[in-house]
Amino acid sequence: MGRKRRSTHNNKRAQATRSPGRPSKRNHNVQQRIPFVDLPGEIRDAIVENLRLRELATLVRTSKSVQAYLERRLYNKIYTKIDTPHNTAGLVGLLQRRTHIAPMIETLVLDEYHPRHTRRLLSIEMPNLWCLFLNHDGDSIEYVSEREKRALNRKMVEPSGIIEFVLRTSQPLTLSKQDACLFRQPDLNYLCFKGLDFSAFETASHRYLNYTGLTKLFIQALKQLIAPSKYLTVIHLHHLQGPVPFEERDLCSALSHTAGTLKLLELRWTYHPPERDYGFDLSRFTALRMLRIEPGLLLGPHQHKGVPTYISPESPHLPQLIRNRLPPNLKLLLLESLTFPDRVADGPAQVIADKDLELIRCLLKHRDSVAPKLTRLHVFYKENMAGPEDLFEIATRAGMVFGALFESSHSFMHDPWMDSDE
């Protein structure tokens, strides 16, 4: 007992002799702790990126300042999931309960297109929303009457700030006039559509389809979008089932509005020769660097000895026809639908028709006169193709690259040499 008292007495003496302004070692460590919100931004970001959702939920509850910081990161990009409580309807309920979240949202990625709940969502003001993606890969889209659409449309917020808009459906969707309000984003510069029928928009007001700042366009068929744009550089027109739902001649006329800005053009659809011969004249497209097209669409169909072709292979006018149709500054030409299955000595293979071989030879041999800046010529798709070896030799002598492509041509979009004058 005596020792214990002396020990207590000694501790008290030690505390009394300690400098009053000097904290204990334990208190010193507490005072050196830095609040999470006061950490440098890159350190906070590194911490948050390595936390799981459950850990983030715990961290959010530590303080109001931490909650305010994390919520801006958690809700700036929101995803929904169809057929779960976290679908579009669930998101609407969340934003109605927690109204402070809506101003934080910058990107919405919806896993469905629901005519009713999508309109309810767009009736909530989200001033910082700039990107809206709707991807419907589920079952058929729920029917909503025109009367209900009209009533919901009146409550929708006037759009402002949305610059990227995507609406894709796995099954065909026929739009009505009451759907035009979904396309009322005047500041768009990126647009992607799939599976949509815009026939009902023929008489729609121009305030819905007037995108003067459009720079990238990914659509099946919508001519009205092309003409107003002054900055359009990329166009992908893909329609792989049946004839295209527009007149090809009218499309060529609509594309003429982009002759001075368009750099990349992809025209992919099953070609059906029209009754009258014609082709796409792209000679005025001075900015075009990359073209993906079927030769028949570019040069027009002709008959040679009862076989559809562009022009007689023996004709000296083929180089002139190509020169009159190709863009003058074209660097990359991707030819569609040249191969067809056949049998050779080694078994099944992909071969190129004689008319297309003549076209390729002409492009390679007369490159300097028909397309002086052309450096790459590719064929989709050429796996196991039985082709004349002289094509590769001609390309080498011409200083060109010739071969096959199996992947998407989008990888060429950002190559520096596309924009250079070399």
C-alpha cells in the first residue's frame, strides 16, 4: 500500500513540474489530427476512390462537412437499373425526397426509357445536368397515351445546358409528336440515336430539332438534324436491316451543308441499287479525311455484260469517275461489302468480286491523280480472303497501306495525322 501511495504522489509531482503550456504526448497527437475536409484535394480524392460503398456511407455520417463534400462526388453522375427499386421511378422518388441532390447532378445514365417516368424526371430542375444517356435494352417499352404525355410535357422543365444526348432502344420505337419535347436541347453538340422512327417529326417545330452547335452525330436516319449545324465534324449513319428509311439522294443533299466542316463520314447500310444511276458526289467535302462507304453508293450502279458494276472495268473513265466523287483531301478510305463467301483450293474463303478488284487497283495505281492525299485503303471484312498478291505490291510502290480491318474504324478518329496537311 505504501508503494502505491508513493507512486501516486510521484505522478502528481511529475504533473506539477511539467510546463503548463506543454501538452501531454497524448494530447499532442490529438491536436495534430487534420480534419478530412481540410486535406489536400488530391489526397481526399485518392481516399474516396479506394473506399467501398459501405465505407463511403459510414464516412458520410461522420460530419455535415464530410457529407457535403462526398455527396457532390456521389451524385454528380447517377446510374439507374431497370426492374429494380433503383430504376427511373426510384430516382424520381429520391430527388423528390432529397431536393438538395438535384443541383449536384451532371450526368444521368438511365438503364431504360420509360415514357412516363422519364418525363417526371425531366420535370425536376437540374441546373448542372449536361449529359443524358437513355439505353433501353429490356422488353417492349410501356405504352403511355398521347393525352398523358401531353399532360406530363407541360410540367417538364425548359432544358438548358444539356450538350450530350443519347437515346438508344434495342427494339424499334415509333415516336409521336408528343415525343418531340424530349429533343428540345438547343445547346447539343453530341447526339446519338438508335432504333427510333422519326416519321412523326416531319412537321415538328424547328425549336425541337435545331442544333446549330452540333459537332458529333450518331443516328440511323434523321435528315432534319444535319442542315442547321455549322460545326459538325463526325457523322455515323448505320442502318443494317433492310433499305434505309430515307431517299439516299436526299441524304446526299442534306450532307452538303457540312462540306466545309465534316472530317469523318461513315455510311453503313445494305445497298439497294435505285432505278436510276447516281452516286454520292463528295468532291466538295474539302474537310473530309476519313470515309467509310460501299462503292456502289459512292460511284453509282451500272450494268456491264449483265452484271451490276460501277463502270466498265476496261473503261478509261473509271479514274475520272473516282476523282469526281472522292473528297480532294481524303486520307483514309474504308470500303464496305466487297467480299463474299466462296470456295478456293484450300477451302472456304472470302473473295473480292472482279469489279471491286478493278476499283482497288485503280485507286492504288492512280492514287496521285484520283486521290493524291490518300495514304490508307482498307476493306471490311477480309478475314481468310483469297485476294491477288499484286494489290499489296502496288500499294507498297505507291507508298500506301492496304489491308483488312476487323475492328471499328473509330480508332482513327483522334489520330494526329488525320488533321495534318501531310
